[in-house]
Amino acid sequence: MRSTSSPATRPRPRLRHVVAGALLVLACLPVSVWLPGQPPLPGYPALLRQWLSATVVLLVLATCAAGIEQRFAPALQPVGDRLRALAGHAAAPWIAALLACGLSGIVAYWVFDRHPLHVDAITQAYQATVFASGHTSVPTPAHPEFTASFLVADIAGRTFAQFPPGWAALLALGQLVGAGWLVGPLLLGAAVLALYALARGLDASPAQSLGTAAAFGCSPWVVILGASWMNHLPALAFLLAGAAALVHAERGRRWGLALLAGLCLGASLTIRPIDAMVYIVPGLGWLVLSAWRTGRWTVPLAVGAGLLPPLLALLWYNGQTTGHALRLGYEALWGPAHRLGFHTDPWGTPHTLTRGLGYLNAYLLDLQGELFGSLVPGILLCLLAVTLIRRVAVPERWLLIGSTLLMLTYVAYWHRGDFFGPRFLFSLAPIAILWTVRLPDVISARWNRPGWTAVARWSVILTIASGALLGWPIRWSAYREYAPARRWDADGGAAAAGVVNGLVFIREPWGAQLLARLWGRGVPHSEAQQLYQQVDSCILYLAVQDLERFNVAGDSAVSALHPLRADSSLVRTMTGAADSTLRMRPGTAYPEICRRRLREDRLGTQPFAPLLLAGAHGNRFVRDLQERNAEVIAEMAGRPVYQLRFSRDAAGAIVRSFVLVRPDSAVASWRLDAAEGGLAALRAAAMAVTPPSR
């Protein structure tokens, strides 16, 4: 019989149902393809087929396992009781944390060779060396282009990393004892313990809390980020510790835990401010509203007191580096265009709401595979639990609100971070896992159908287990092969070659040299990046040589280079070059000096950023800038001068060797570049190709 209830009496969908539905669409469908101006997703059909087939297999296996469980329930009851007793043992979460820490340490050692490989991680490791020396920044050298790096700021004679200081400060402690690579894995163990404590504070059973912590600690995505030297796991570890302390403090009105919560949340703020703020702001709102109703202000005041020291430390650091307490290094390096919002980004591309939604769509599609590493869509079970639960407690509501704000915030962020998975949404991982593990209890409370509950439980178990077993081989090999040039041990190679107290010139790709020379002329990073993308690389290189020859810098250099962007619509990616980032204007006749740079790239190059961390035995590694090298040789007179040369062995692998050079003869060779360079060389090349008619 059809219900006679009117639409007005039917329960309305709650806000979390609307949000969960929107996320379900963005996480399962290629929405960005339907948005104007967004690139296609060529791999989506195959991905959808994989999801559908894997989900069918999962449901069949889960149903079979549930049937076996029901059939042999009396015999399995003692086993279940024993497992629950073990999960409730006080040592259980510590064992889970130790295993996660050990697994991440293995990945850091064997997969990443104990090196930071991503430019973000390298830059923060560099700042850690600055902190370890007892300083917040180092004086900018007289010729910064020889050692400048992409994410290192040079403000008012101070050189420092663009990132907030929290993670670099922790790395500095590890580097002081020669174990910087272990700091991330240790913090992963702390994060596992914190997640267990948070789950217990949200009234999860010991077994459910342990399952949540263990699933988090064995996720390939989580373990890899913990081993990678990136700042996402450290920020999350403090965020989880703060959340756990806050939930327990609010329940027991314990000011000591509240103070600890504030300190941990504040520490997260000094590592990744955006990721921390989206949880801190609604969390403080929850505490203030609770105190307003009850008249008990102990917890919010203690949390505020705990937040204050890390916040003041961050403001002090900003003042010492950028010159303004409220200005982060990001903005100091890239300008106001780095801020959140829908505007032209630092690279000159308009960031629109459409583009931001496309980014979020891509993040969530990636999150499906990265959360557990399984072939099954990873966040479907989480969204199902959030949708089906009848009542969400206030602390759980706080975490869901923070998670929603995190996603909305990164819609307004112009840069797409897709290496190491959708890392900008990494803070969602423990919350999504917590709700996934909770799904069987949600179904049991809603319908009280033991069979359905068993199917849900086995679906969760198989999803987590399949990711832990099947997700590792692909990721292990992929990350093991990533960035081989950045793994080179420069200090070890120099020691083997007997290089001591030497000045070593490193040939970096031509495009990277060009950017460094632009920075050396005082061209802001954002302007330099736009010039690099919109101007033929040879033309830009020759123009920079002219600026250097006539000592034009700062705003004058920017004004002199700006007209070169007039032909930006004609510029294309350079064909046949070893460096895929170089640009060309078709039909341009290149002089010999530009062809020489292209030949050098094909012979072999070495990324310079990792060498910011090198320098044992008194050696100084600097960028090879050809005709400019004489300046740094004069500055460091008395040192033996070496060049890093490249060759290939019988197997085709690159062999690096330190070649001692005579400064006088080398300078004479480099002067040839100076004589042949400048825009006059471009005009001469054009005349040679097309001589003037008589």
C-alpha cells in the first residue's frame, strides 16, 4: 500500500547527506570533463571497468565469507572473543604503531634511499640544515644565481625556504643526530597511536579503534608519505594528536589535555597552516558554544593557551624571514597571486571556480585508489557510513565539517598537487578510514540484520587487506624508480674522487639555468616563470645575457624583458630537446651559443636542488653558468676548481666524474660564450639564414 504521508511530513535530507551525495558524484564520475575548459580524462573508462569488476568480486567474496561466518558461528565464537581480547590489550595500539613505523622506515631506506626526492621535501630539508646551524636564514651570496633554487626565497639579503618552519625544525633535530630520514616514520607511529586514541574518544570499541589505527598504518599511501620527507604526514600527526586530546579533554573537562590539544594543533599550524586552520576554526567554535551553554570555560581557555606558543613562534619566524609577522614565505616568494582565491595564479593562468572543481574531481578520483591502495573504490564505504548513520555526535560533526572545509579550500587553491597521490587531501585519510571501519556498526544499528552486518564487515576487511597486499608492488617499483638523478650521493662521489675543499660546477638543464639567471637579475619568481613559459628559450637566454652584460636588474630588468612576451601565442614546446620544458618560436634561427646549450643538455645534466644538502669535506657545489663562472671563481679564489662531467658505461647508464680544470683556460673558454651571446647573436643568425636582398 502506498504511503499517504504528505511531502511536508517526509524527513528532509540533512546537510551531510547532500555533501555526501556531491562527493559521491565527484569521486565516481568524470565531472571535470563536462566543465568548460577542462582537460579530458583518457583513462577513466578503464578505471570505471576496474572499479565495477573489483566491486563485484569484493561483494561476492564478502557474501561468501559472511555466509561461512554465519554457518560456523558457534565454532568461530571463541576465536572472535580471543581476537577482541587481544585487541583490547594495552600493548595492541603500540604494536600497530611500531609496525607502521618500521614499514615506513623500510620504505624510506630502500625505496627513497634515505633522500628527499620531491622539490618540496628537498627545500624543507635545506631549511632544516639552516636551523641546525642555529639560524633562521642565511645571508644571500653576492651571486645568488649560482645556488638559487625554485622554492627558496631571497628577501632583503636573507635566504630561506618558502615553507612554514615547523617541519624543517623537526627535521633539524633528526639531522643533528644523522637520522633525518627517520623523523617521518617515527611521526607515523605517533599518528597511529593518536588515531587510536581519537577513535576511543569517539566511543569506538577497542577492536574497532585498533582496526582503524591498523588500517591507517598499513595504507601504502600513508606509509609512503611518511617515508618521503614531505610535510603532510607530520602536519597530520599533530592534528590527530590534537584532535584526540581535545575530544578527551572536552569529555572529562581536563585542562591539561586541553592544553596539550592546543599545543599539538598549534604545531600542525606551523607545518601546514591551511590544513590545520580548517579544523582549528570549527573546533574552537564548538568549544566556545559548549562553554557558552554550560558556563565552563576551562577547556577552551586551555586550548587557546596551548595554541599561543606555536602561533607566536610562527609569527616571530615570519618576521625574521619575510619581514612581516603575517606574511608567509609562499607570498614573499611568489607575491599576492599565491593566495587562495579565484584569480590569476603566479604562473599567469586564471584560476576559476570551474578549474578548482576540476581539481577536486581529480583529487577524489585519485583518492579512491590511494586511500587503501585497493582496486575497489576506496571512499565508497566511508560515504555510505556517513549517509546511513542516524545521529552524528558533536565531535564527529566537527571532524566532518573540517574535512568539508578542507576540500572547499583546495578548490580555491590554484596549484594541483598530484604527486604522491592527492596529497592536498591527505588529512581526509584517517577520517575516511575511521568511518569505513565503522560501517558494520552503522548498518547493525540501523537495521539489526546480522547477515548485512557481516557482509559489511567482510567488505571492509577485504578492501583493507587487498590494498595492503596488492597495492604495494606497483607503488614500491614506481617510487623506487622515481628521480634517479636526485638520489646521487654528491658527497660520497666527491670523497671517492678525492675532492676536498673544492669548487665544483654542476651542469643543470638549460631551462633551470635560465630561471636561475632570471632570479639573479632580481626578476620575481612569478614573473620569471611566466617569461619562461611564454618566450622562446634561446631569445630569453640571449636577452638575459644582455641584462648581465649591462648590469640591469630589478624592475628595470622586468621592464626590459616584458616586450619579449608579445609573441607568446606563437611559442610552443621545443621539439627534439632533452629538456621537455624548453620553449621555441617556430622559424627562429638559433645562433651557435644556443645550439651549444642544447648539445650540453643531451650529454647529461644534474638537478641542482639536492646539492643544497651537500657540501661535506669543505666542498662547494655551484651551478655551471658558463661565462658567469669567472665571477664565483674570483670570489672563492684558492680553491681547486672541478666540473662534473657525464659519460655512459657499456650498459648506457650515466657515469659522473669530477674533472679538475685550470681556471685560466676554463675562463678563456667561457669568455667565448660571452662574446657570442646577447640578442645581437640572434640577429646575426637570422641574417645568416636569410641574407638581406640587394
